[in-house]
Amino acid sequence: MLVWRLDRLSRNLGDLILLADRFGELGIGLHSISENLDLSSASGRMFYHVLGTFAQYFREQLAENVRMGNERAVRDGK
């Protein structure tokens, strides 16, 4: 599986972990153009989880910012 960046595959850490496990079971390699992923090593898997954690954080942060912006717009009568 070739992806541009890991967060383009999913922005949910749980999904990323399940996908990596499933790909491994099926003998499918996962390669990112932007990140150097090596899921065959402990440090590579740790890096994969760190990237997944940041992807999920940014997704949740964006949702919070949108929610706050909408609440502010309602409060301002827009």
C-alpha cells in the first residue's frame, strides 16, 4: 500500500493500528512517500504510532476549533 502521508490513510490511531496488523497478516507492505516507515522494526512501529497519534490529535484539534468558531458565530448572531 503506497500512501502520500500516513495521515492520508487514516487520522484515527486505532484504525491505523488495525490496518497495519491486517496488512501484515496479508503480506501487504505499507510505504509512505513522505515518511520513512519500517514496520518490521520496533523503532519503526513506534514511529508509526507516534505519527498516528499526531494525526488523530490534529483531527480532534481541528474539530474543536470548528466547534468553537461555530459557537462564537452563534453567540455573535451570525
